[in-house]
Amino acid sequence: MPKQIYLDYAATTPIDEEVLEAMMPYLKKDFGNPSSLHHFGQITRVAIDQTRKKAARFLNCSESEIVFCGSATEANSLAIFGVVKALQKKIKKPFHIITTKIEHHAVLHPFEELEKQGVEVSFVAPNKIGIVETKEIKKAIKDNTVFISVMYANNEIGTVQPIEEIGKLISQINKNRKQKIYFHTDAVQAVNYLDCDVQKLKVDLLTLSAHKIYGPKGVGALFIKKGTPIEPIIYGGGHEFGLRSGTENVAGIVGLGKAIELVEKHKGDTERIKNLRDKIIEEVLKIPNAKLNGSRENRLPNNVNVSISGVEGESLVIALDQEGIAVSTGSACSSHELKPSHVLLAIGLSPKSTHGSLRITLGRFTTEDEIDYFLKVLPKVVKRLREISPF
Ligand SMILES: Cc1ncc(COP(=O)(O)O)c(C=O)c1O
């Protein structure tokens, strides 16, 4: 029996050895401040620029369109508050912005905050299988819509949104408009598996996070298409083209660069992960009254999210943890709250059934033996919990 089985890759990924190796010099001897003119500073400046090059190549954009931030949460806030602030200065009339009901809180809460401040916001609902349909976005667009944010892949149910199709729709609409609509996507969960070419996706802004791609925590990046109106949300020494002041997290940024490089190298592993995912889905659905949440086809190759009636998700997570298996209920950020998941509610689950949801997410280091062990343990744990459940 394997000792510790980690099946929570959507919450965070273990750091890749190669990433750690790349970072180490910048935590030790190469400690210079990248803003310093001397030799120490030049070494770290070059290291940051190399990551910028790698990120730009990965996203198919230019280096000057990449801004490093302290997390994807911060990158999302910069995208949303930054663009809205710039547009408020420019337009000087009330305008309308759009997002979806299934965004991560790092997008949802900034939109809710803007709504409180008086900006008109539409929250578009997904369909029953967790996809935000392009036609629903089209319906929500008004004459004064100026900003839309739709996540690329959902962190709870793994559903992949039609970003390229929405991007096409928006650029079509923009052709007949004086005031352009700017399009942002939170691609945090997509980077490992989906094409993030910003030209193909036709997005103006895209967010990514290092710790979801085997890099360090506390590093994010935002692609900002040249010409997009945007104001900083953090003020200071004018780092990152004036958009994100604060001495750069050099080691973290170097780690992000290496992690991006490795995403490209490990693309061939996707099929193996997908096969393991499919094995889990097939076996878990044999448990009586277990149901898959989200689309079977349009979902990330590493995501399984199931509702198992008659058990509490939290009890299941704790019981599995005692067996050496780490999984999650809903999203990591909200799993300490006992509130029903907003994503599961949005796809039509009742508050009661959202509590029996389990998220199993796989990754680079997941093995078939681990999955076999998990599949052996899970039905027994469910049976035991059902016997003592008050439901
Ligand atoms: C879709 C999505 N967006 C944003 C974030 C926040 O990322 P970070 O932890 O880098 O702030 C997460 C993390 O769970 C996520 O899954």
C-alpha cells in the first residue's frame, strides 16, 4: 500500500525537482535586487527577463505584455479592478461588465465588490453540465458592456469553457463598436492541459499561477494585450511596467519560468492522466447513488467531481485522509467554510447534495497503483459512513 496519496492537484501541485533546482541560486548567491545597476542586480534582472521570454513564448505574445504578480488572485484583481478603473476614467458614463456564476472567488469577489460600488454586473449562469454557453454571453452583452471575464477551466468541476468561441464572438462585436469590450480569462486550471495561445483565444487579459503547474506558491502572471487600458492597483516604485510595484520575487519568477518550460515538456503525459481519470469515473459511478458533476466530455483530463448521496463530503475527506489519501470537497479555498459550493449550486444541485461532493484531481506524479488503492478504499469508506450517517 502506498503511504501518502495526493489527489488534490487542483488545490496545489508539488514543486517539481527541476523547478526547485532552478530557483535555488536565487535564494542563495544570486540575491541582488533586479533594480540595482550593479552586477548583483543585473544577474537577477536577466533571470526575470528570461522567464518573461518563456511566458511570452508559451502564450504567443510579446514580452512587454507579461506582468508578474504575487499570485493569480492578485493578477485577477489587477485585470478586473485595473481595467475597470482605467475605463471609468476614460468613459465617464455608467457601464456594464459581465462574468459567470462559476468563477473562482478571486474573480467573483472583485465583481461583487464593483457591483457594491455601483457598477452594473451580470453573472451569467452555466448550463446543467457546468458550461457557460457562448449564446448566453451573447444574450448578456449590452450596448454599454465594456469588460467580460470567463474562466478557462473550472477549479471545482473541471469543466472547460468555450473561450475561443467567446473570444471570436467578442471580436466580431467589437468590429461594429466605438467602445471595445475587453475580454479576460482566468486560465489558472487550464495551463497544464489546454492551449493557452492568446492570439487563438482572442483574449485581452489572461491569468496564470505558478503553484498549479508544479512551481512555487505566491507567484502569478497576467498577460495584458498591448493597448488595453489598465491602471495599477498597487502603487510604489513602478516595477513591472508601473503595473505591479514591489521588488520582484526573483526565485519565484524563475520557478514560474521553469514550470512553464516543463508544462510544454510534459504535454505528452495528458493521455495517461486522462485514462486514470476515466478509470476513476467508471469505478466511482458504480457506488450506488453516486453522480458525476459537470460535463463528462468537456472537462479537464485530471478532474473528477462526484456527489455521493448519504455522506458528508467533509467526513469523506477526513476518513480518506486517515487512509493516507488526500482529496478535497469543492475548492480548496472554500473547503474550510461549510457553505455549499457556489459552482455546484449554479449547476442545479440542492444545498444538501452539494455537501456530499468530492473532488479528486490527478497530476504528473499520480500512478496507477495509487488510483487502484484509492478505488479499493473509497467504496468501503462510503459504506462505513453511510451506516452511521443521519441522512
Ligand atoms: C481558477 C482559479 N483562479 C484563481 C486561483 C487563485 O490562485 P492563487 O492561489 O495563485 O492566488 C485559483 C486557486 O485555487 C484557481 O483555481
